[in-house]
Amino acid sequence: MINFNKPPYTGNEDKYIKESLTSGKISGDGPFTLKCHKWFDSKLLNSKSLLTPNCTQALEMAAILIGIEPGDEVIMPSYTFVSTANAFVIRGAKIKFVDIRKDTMNINEKLIEQAITDKTKVIVPVHYAGVSCEMDTIMSIAEKHNLFVIEDAAQGMMSTYKGKQLGTIGHFGTFSFHETKNYTSGGEGGLLIINDETFIKRAEIIREKGTNRSQFFRGMVDKYSWVDLGSSYLPSDIQAAYLYGQLEMADDILNNRLNAWDYYYEGLKNLESIQIPKIPEGCSHNGHMFYVKVRDIKERDFFIESLKQKGIMAVFHYIPLHSSLAGKKFSEFNGTDVHTTFESERLVRLPLFYGITVREQELVVSAIKSFFNEN
Ligand SMILES: *Cc1c(COP(=O)(O)O)cnc(C)c1O
């Protein structure tokens, strides 16, 4: 059987976990968290990084930091994971969805401006499949209307837009280290990137239960106490130890996934029955995902079932948020849903993970060719 995903494991993770276990400090912001922060600080230049237990909570922190209040409006695509919306909904915001671009499945930057009202506070572009949104346009719209930009770069670690790492372009960036992402911190994990330094001090407080404990540990205050609202957004240092093993191998994981991505691309590019991803000029991606688009939802279900019979696990996602039960309550689709629903119903993700073999990929490609009777 060919799994859809395998959690990445490169070989040093258990060594570091053992080291963490014997360090005498396995709670948050221990030695491995600091090592990870250092790694991100050098990779994501000029940004402040804070590990979180997952990307959902990194988004929640960003929503608190920009002061989302009941009635505020947030602009994002409907074609995304539920957390992109929920992080703002739990602060009382209303979500305004904008249609996506057919080529990248990312928010259509040309439709953002017409969704802006005097209640709009933030634009949340989602870099689907680790392929960047059109950030120059989005940043200039945000500047013009005095809005924040929080990049949901959950899938975008190591991808770039015009040479800049994803997550470092907006005011904030958020990443996921869930086991389905390119890098994991032992199953669950996340990262908040702060690109506007005026938010750093408060971010550390919110992350530490509303206390100034981080300043205390740096010797800046002589005791710590409750100074602001907050929650607990620190991952265990054991999570960071797993992640550190992956960060040391970051380029190896990246190249492995890009090779796998290229293999599918070459193997499938001449098929007439399907469409495959396109990477816009100026964007470098991270091989997070390879998808194909078939004719429609009926063919999709038939296609997935036929691969399954050959032991190949392919999956679809997402059901657009505006058509879900909670979406109807907390959100509104701005303008017409031309592409979001239709394109989401045709998309199928192929197995792709660190360590997938050429033999496995060969089987996937030939199963697809035989499904469509193409060679
Ligand atoms: C995976 C993902 C998330 C959530 O990440 P968690 O770490 O599981 O909280 C959010 N947004 C997008 C686009 C994702 O792909």
C-alpha cells in the first residue's frame, strides 16, 4: 500500500529527544526551543520567531495581538483549513471570504479590495501548497487601507516570493509543524513569526499566560507577574527537540520533496485529462503538495476509489468554509463563488512525503495513466 502521508523522520530526532529528557528542563522555552528559535532567526531574517504548540494557536496569538474585537471583519479565501477562520471567529470577528485563483488555489488578489469595509481589520492570505499568494499586490492594498496582513504560511516553510521567505512579508506569519506538513515537531507544532517589532514584547507576554516571565528570565525584571491578557502558547521542549532534528536536515527534506514533486510533474504533464499545478513566476515552492485536477466531483470520487483499489491513498480537501455549518453562521462570501467550490471539487492530492520512493511514484503515475487510458 502507498500511504498518502508519512510523518517525516530523518534520524536524529530520537537522539535529541533523549538529550532533552536528560537536560532537566522539558517544559516550554527550554534549550531545544532556543536552538529552534536561533535557527529560524537566521533563516527568516529580521523576524522574531516564537514556537507554538500548533499553527492554530499561532494564528490565535496574531488575532489577539492585532486586537481583533467582536464585529471586526477579516478577509481570507474560503478554500482553506478551518483554523484560518476559527482563530478570528473565537475573538468575535466576522469572516469575509473572497474567491480564489484557479491557477494556484490562492486568494484572488484582484477581488480583495471590493470586500473591504470600514470594519475590515486584516487580510489573511493562505499560501496553498506552499506556493505564494501575490504578496506585492496584497501588501499595497493593505497599506492603502491601513490593514494588517497575517500570512497563513502553515504549508509554506522554505518557500519564497521574489526571494523572500513566506511568512516574513506580512506583519505576521504562521507555520504548522503538524505531521502532514514538511517539517514536524513530533506530530503537532507551530510557529509565529513577527515582522513588526512593536509587537514582540506583548507577544511574549500573551504566550506566557499574560505574565512578563520572558523578561524575568532575561533578567530585565526581578519578579514576574500578571500584566496582560494571555494564554499558554508554549510547546514542550520535547516537541522542539524533534523539530530541531528536522531543521538540521531542512535542505535534505526540501530537496527530497522537490524531487518527488518534479517526478510527478514530468510523469503527468502530457496527460490531457487532468490539470497539474502551476508555479507562478517569482515563486519558489517547497514541494509540499502535488495535486491533479480531474473533470468534476463525480470523476474525482471515481478516481480516488480506483486508486484505492490499487492500494494508492489519494485524498481531497477542503470543503469550502462558507458552505459548512459554522461557515454559514460566522462568515459571508463576498462576490460570486466562481472558482472556490468548483475547483475544490476537482482537486485530488497524490501521495507525497519525505522518503517516498521512485518505485512508489511510478505506480501512482501508471495508475493515473491507466485510469484515463492515456500513455
Ligand atoms: C495545517 C494548516 C493549519 C493548521 O495547522 P495546525 O498546526 O494543525 O494547527 C492552518 N492553516 C493551514 C492552511 C494549514 O494547512
